[in-house]
Amino acid sequence: MVDFDALPALISVPKAAQLLGLSRAIPYRFAASADLPTRRLGGRVSVVSSRPASFLTGNADAASPPPTA
């Protein structure tokens, strides 16, 4: 099991795919449909590393991005 708390705040999509045991294309597909929380910095898409564990367990509430003020 991966210790998501030890990861940096944002990780690359290929790294997230590796950690989740998925092909590289699947996290991009989930990110495009907003099922996997991501942040865009410049032209790069990064996965919010505190959320993949919730994504794996299917806990949609914990996987949702926090509300903005």
C-alpha cells in the first residue's frame, strides 16, 4: 500500500498511474471527466496526491475538491 501522506502535494499523471496500478491513459481520462482531482500548472496536469486513496476506495465525498470561498 502506498503512503500517500509521504508524497508531495502534486504528482504527475504518469506517477499517479504507477501508484494506482493503471495504464498512463486511464488517469488522464478520469482527470478529464473530473473523477480524479487534478490541478493544471501551465501546460502540465498534476494529480492532487492527498486524494488518490479516496479515489481508490470510491469515497466520492473525500475525493471531491474542497469548496472555494
